Amino acid sequence: MPERMRKRMVDKEMINGENGKMLRNDPYEIRLMQNLYDAAVKQLSLKFEILNNEFKVLYARNPIHHIEGRVKAIESMVAKLRKKGLPPTIEAARESINDIAGVRVVCSYIDDVYRVAEMVERQTDIEIIKRQDYIRTPNYNGYRSLHLDIRMPVYLSDRTEHVTAEIQIRTIAMDFWASLEHDIRYKVDKTKLPEGINEEMLECSGKIAEIDRKMQDMYRRIKAAEKNTASPALSELKKQDRE
């Protein structure tokens, strides 16, 4: 079957299926929307790669371990709109859902999370709509991450459009817990979860957070020791390299 025909069949099935019905929108309009938000994800990902590389040049290390991006699935958008009591249309989705485009930035240490957030906040083409710090104030279930809802320009062939996106910034340890928690809590029938699982997940979150803090503390001590033992000649050489 030709790729174009297969794509149209997939789009039609995705849009008109019971779990993903976008009313009053045709497949072409939905593809345009998906392309727009996919472009936003790519622009954000590239921005973080550039910032990470610059940090490496300036400070001889990368604060970002890896970057992930996704565009929310049609059925997820429809479910969110229904939950809000809104019509399942492209217009309603763009106006009321901030995380159609999502980028996750995974950092090595807690300090890096806030450094990266500061970099984002200094970008003149990004407007911060909302900031939620689940690291200093964890969610009820133990979830930890820093969320930034933003508005950004997307540069297309004949115009510039502004869209919203969500940036999640967290450590490797936080990402480890969140990934497994998602598998346990959302990919398994909640009615089949054994008693006490929620409490154990919360307990694990606390233990992982403690390890995160210890790793951060060890890194700070190592860097302080390196700074104290560096010879004046080596310090001068590093200064000259930066200049």
C-alpha cells in the first residue's frame, strides 16, 4: 500500500475512532497542528542542546544528561478536553492545553535543574506562563520535577506562530522514579494494585530523593577539593583558556 494512502487511513482511524474523535476538523488540519507542535519540540530540543554545549565550553561539564520530546497524542488531547468540559476541537486544544508540545530535560544533579531553568528564563523569545516546583514541594504521590509552562514562537515557511509548551526538568534519579511509577500506576489496572503499593511508592520516592541529595553533596565536596588543591599556575592557565 502506498505510504500516502496508508497515512490517510491511519489519520482517519485516529481521528474518528471512539477514543480520539476530533469533531469539525479534517485530517489535513490535524496534521498541520501536529506538524506545528512537532516543530516546537524540535526548536526547544535544539535550544537545550546549544545551551548544554555552551555550558560545556564555559565550565568543562554538561548540566544536561539527555533530552526527550513528544507531541501529545490526539486521544490524550480529546480526553483532557472532555475532562475540562470543552469541545474536542483543534481550537479548544490550542487555547486550553499547555502541554501539547512537551520536552523533558534530564540533568545529573539537583543544582543543574535550577541552572537549566534559569537559562530558560533568560531566553528573550520564551515567555514563562507558569512555574511549578515539585522538587521543593513534591506532589502528593512523591513525584518530583520542575515544570515550566511557556509560550514560544515557531518559525514556519511563510509565518511565525506562537504556541504553548511544557518543559519538565528533573534529575536522573527523579526520572528513574517517575518512569517506573508511571508503569506501575498508569499501565496497570488500578483496581488490581495490591494494598500498600501507593505508600511504598511514596516511601521509595523519599529514599531516592535522599540519594539524589547525597550525590549532589558529594559532587560539591569534590569540586571544592579540586578548587582548593589547584595550583596557581593551573588556575592561571585555565583563565587564559577561557579568555
